[in-house]
Amino acid sequence: MADLKLTHVEKAYGEVKILEDINLDIGTGELIVFVGPSGCGKSTLLRMIAGLEKITSGTLEIDGQVVNDIPPARRGIAMVFQSYALYPHMTVRENMAFALRIAKRDRAEIDAAVNRAAEILQLTPYLDRLPKALSGGQRQRVAIGRAIVRDPKVYLFDEPLSNLDAALRVATRIEIAQLKEKMPDSTMIYVTHDQVEAMTLATRIVVLTVGQGIAQVGTPLDLYERPENEFVAQFIGSPAMNLLEGEIVGTGAETEIRLADGGIARSAVPTQASDKGMAVRVGIRPEDMVPTEGTAIYSGTVDITEALGEVTQIYFRAENGAAPVIAKLPGIHAGLRHKTVAMTADPAKVHLFHDGRSLLYR
């Protein structure tokens, strides 16, 4: 398949800069996921790769060839959109074969390509149906099949599951993961706002910020366990990571932090003697907070509980706490509302940030 390289790529509409200094290498066989808040330019970046948006500056290379001025049809790229965009009067077979027919491919070649894609996507029983006789998930598979028959260098997915209900989204996400396993050499770039899709599908995740560019690139677990900055720390994970104001009071292999509300936190992030007195923000994911009867990182009164069955999410705050802290406890915890709870966390799970950057990466 194909390697892609983006070098100092930028996109602006007049004076408004959407993407700034994008530098990214994508290897053959990777499934790269672009995530970020609305307006960060993830779909715009995908469309620039496809050739549907012009690159303002920088270069895009596919297999070592600069393709900035090459039209979309000659880039060897197939795109799957959020809307299925199927022809309603054509059968599944005809929809999947349409691009090859336009390219005047041999009939036997077209049939072989359609049958192969249908087998991969488990669409063989539906080849003679019209789109109106298919479920939403099946229609999205037809749209993916239409891309597969073209045998492109790169597959681009622009939020392909957004229009599906929750159950279909899970089923189709699993099907996309299985599709990638069946096509291990295929290079895929996938845009989503859904963290579960990003964490479960990606080889690597690219986190984008509004009006700037890339905040961090890494494997899903790298971003979850070792975020480089507060933005990534809070964007990856749901509910978002808690951030608490504090000051370093003890340094070394294990750092001690006194929090603004009086709690004490310990972190496995190492610090130096010169860091003593440094103002930091302590990051703890809700799922890493555990009740304690000893020294607490944070104590407060429970405002709201959300019983989800497998977990209970509690929102609590100290008397002087401006914003609630969230803890995600396994199992069912009834009767906590308006009670005082005290929480701590394993030092290995406690992150430290200074001026927005993780102290792990200084």
C-alpha cells in the first residue's frame, strides 16, 4: 500500500488559520485516527490528503511523490463519508461496481473485485438488494465496499459511524476492526469525535487542537497513560482527568504535593531539589481515584451520583472547591449523596503538569 508524509502543512482561509505546521509520517499498514474538538480541522486535514481541499503551504507526499497539485482521482485514494451516498436505484452490486464501470474496467475484473469485497464485508447475500432494503450498518458496509473494490493506496474514513445508533455503531466498529485485520497492509486514516472508536481502532492517534495543530501523536495507551500536556490529558478519557492546584513540597523519585484544598498527593513523577515550591497541577483520572481512611488527596461532599451498573460516578467538592471532582468507582455505591468522601490514588497514576506541560516530558 502507501506511506504518507506531511511536512509543515498549513491551512488558512484568508487570515483565519485552521491548521498550523502539521508534521506527520504515516507508515504502510497503519490505521491512524484524527481526534480533536469541533473546529480543530480534523476533517479539513483529511480532505487535504484526499485533494478535496487545497494545501495553503507545506507538502504532502504519498510513496515519496509530492501530490499537492495532483487531482484527487490520481492520488490512489478512496474516501468513505459520514453519509452513505449510495445510489438508491442501484443494487448493492451496482453501487460497488460503479467506479470501476466508469473507469471502463473489464467485466470479469469488476465482478471479481465486487465479489471479493462482498465476502470481506459479509455482504454476499445482499448483492442484489437495493439500499432501502438494508440496515444503516449494512449501507455503511456497502460504502466501504465501494472503496475496497478500487484497491486504493490509502483509505480515508470521515466519521463513518456518526449516523448510526449506539448498537449499530458498536457492531460496525467491530466490523471495521476485523476489516483491518483482513487487510493488514492497507493504510487507513480515520476521523472521529468518538474516543472509544479512536482507542479501539487506532494504531496511533493524532490529537489536534483548535487553530494550532498537533497536540500529541502516539498509541492509544501512550496518550492515556503518558499525556504530554493538559489538553491531551483531559481530552483522552471519559470523564475527563481531574486537575487540582498544588505545590511541590517534597522531591525525589516520589514527589509530594500539597494541594490548595489541604490534601496531600504523591506522584511517581521524579523531581529535583530545585523543583521544591513549584506550582503544579495534579492530574488524576476518575477511574484511578479510590476511597481511603488515611491521608487523602481530596475530600469533599458528594453532590451527584450516577449509577451505571458496572460503575458509579460520583461528583464531589471540598468546601472551597470551585469545581467538582469526579471519581469512577467499580460496582454499585448507593447512599453516597450528601455524604463526605475521601479519595487517594496510586502514585504511579498521579500526573504532574507545570505551565500546561507534563513534567515527564521536560
